[in-house]
Amino acid sequence: MAEGAKSGGRRYDQDWLTVLALACVFLFHCGRFIDGDDWHVKSVVATDELRPFMRAATLWLMPTFFLLSGQSAWASLRSRSLWTHLRGRLLRLGLPFAFGALVINSPLQVWIERVGHGAYGGTFWEFYPHYYDGFYAFGGNFAWMGLHLWYLGMLLLFSLLVCPVLVLLPRPGQDAPQAPEQPEPFARGARGLALALGWLPLYAVELAVSVSPHGIGTRIFGGWSPLSYLTIFCLGCLMGRTAWVREEQERLRWALLPAGLATVLALLLVPGMLGSLVLRSAGCWLILMALQGHAARWLNRDTPTLATLREAAMPFYILHQPVIVSTGFLLASWQAPVALVYLVLAASAAGVVVPLTLLAVHSGPFRPLFGLPLAAKAASA
């Protein structure tokens, strides 16, 4: 849950940003069906021409969720005890992660991957007992990371590690003494510079983990290493407790966006490892700050539609990829223009996942399996 900066209420701009980022995740995973890299299922008309666009999307897509989650964690701890917050994280993140990894979500996708790659020829129900043979990515089948649900497991781990430390920090305006006001021009310049250089901690971590690209520096989780995501989550927590951040994001939004886009473009053209680490860290951060600045300016308003989308966000995330993979499995051998294949896949998958999401929202006692509280009323509280 996110809280507002101006009114002390909910941060509707962050809710909208979450919804829009989820839509981009859906489109991105549809793109994985036809890009040039390996995935669970691939079209026969897959093309390498999408790689630059997919690479650019990975720079900011999943970092958006970790930054928002860090900001939300601080907001939650302002009104909840540590135990209440962590108990909520265990139920909202841990339960759907375990259910998805163990029951249908991940087993279905692994079966499709094995069949599509010619490694298995039986039915899903014949394969299911073998799902628990060995660990996925290590020669086996069991998707210990939940496949696309890795985000839920990683976020739960970060919450358990970081939130106990957050409650020890002084609360601005309450526990911490107020610093004397600086002259307005100097204060604005210093704050703007601090915001623009917020990518430096991320770069330091990227530099450190790059020495172990097949270990802690692996980028198989959405294009970034786990420690990089942890850094972004922690930065989000610090931003959530810093009152001036939202104002500076909104004030500098028109400078941050072109700077971020230019940095990403340079990254796609610069092959050097050191240069690429600088550019990917800076590009990621500048785009995140620009997105939050524009969202704060244009999207900080509530609507009945937002309330519905907010509740549907978690089940949509849980369900969208297995639907895309299943639909792609049916379309894999279709010989057609690549753009048409993409449009048919996206439209068909959306036509399935949206009703399934609504069914999950109204599934009564099964709502917790999709990251929702038992009572629908509590979801919008």
C-alpha cells in the first residue's frame, strides 16, 4: 500500500504506475515469444530485430516494481507494526508464490517448455509427477524460483531482511531533529543533484556483482542481479521517508526523461563492460525518476476503475505468463508475419487472462492463493 505525500492519503499515482507497468510486463512477455532469445516457448517466425527493444525494456521494467515496493514498505510501516506488516507480506507474497511454484502455474509452463524443446512427449498429467525431479536451471524440472513468480519470492525475502531495520530508523518530523532550512535555491539545487545521482549506489553494486556473472551477478531474473534489486528496493525505502523526493521528481520530470532515454540509447551503442555498467545504472535510475515524476504530476487521482485495477493487479501478474505460454504453445508453428503473430498472441492471451483474473478476484476462499485478502472490502482499504 502506498501513501500520499500531500494529503497523507493513498498515493494514487503509484497505483497507476503499478497498473501501467503490469500492462508493459504483459506486452514484454508476449514479445519473448517472438524475440531472438530462448524462452519457454518460441514462434517459428521469431526474429532478432526485437532484441534492442527488449533489452531497453529490462532496464526499467522490473526495477519499477522494486522501487515502488520499497516506497510502499515505508508507508506501510508508518501505520502498522513490524509484525503486522511482515505477516501481510507472508500471506500476500509467500502463499501465492508457493502455490504457483508447486501446483499448476509453474508445472504447466515447464511441461510446455519440455514439449516445445523436444525433451518430453507425454501429456501434462503424465509429466506432473516428474516435475519434482531435480531443480530447474540445474538439469531438473522443479521451478524452485517459481519462474515469473521469482519477483514475489525475492520481494518477500527483501521485506524480511530490510523492514526490521526500517523500524529502527528515526521518522522524519517525529523522532529526528529538524535540520535548519537552507536557502531555497541552494536547497533545490542540492536536492535535484542528489536525485539525479541516485544511480551511484546501483552502479557500485553492479560493478561488484559483475565479477560473478554466473553467480550473484546473474541477470536471469528480469535483466538485473538480486543484489541490484535489493539496492533499488532499499533506495525506494529511503525515498519513501524523504518528503522532498516527490516534489523534485515532479519538478525535474521533463529533464529526467530525455536524459534517461539518451542514456539508454547510448547503452545500446556502447559495448564496453565498464561503460555499459555506468549507462545501464544511470539509464535505469533516470527513467524511474522521470516515470514517477510524470505519474505524480498527471496520475495522482482516484477513480472507480483504479480501485478495480488495483485489486486485480496481483492475480493478473500471477496468471498472465502461464496464459501467454499456453497460448504461444498453440501458435508456435503458425507461419505468418511476425507482427501479426504478436498481435494475435497478445489479443488471445488478454482475452483469456482478463476473465481468469476477474474469476480469481471473486473466488471467495481461494482469494489468498492469488495474493488477495479473504474479504474483498479489505483489498481497497
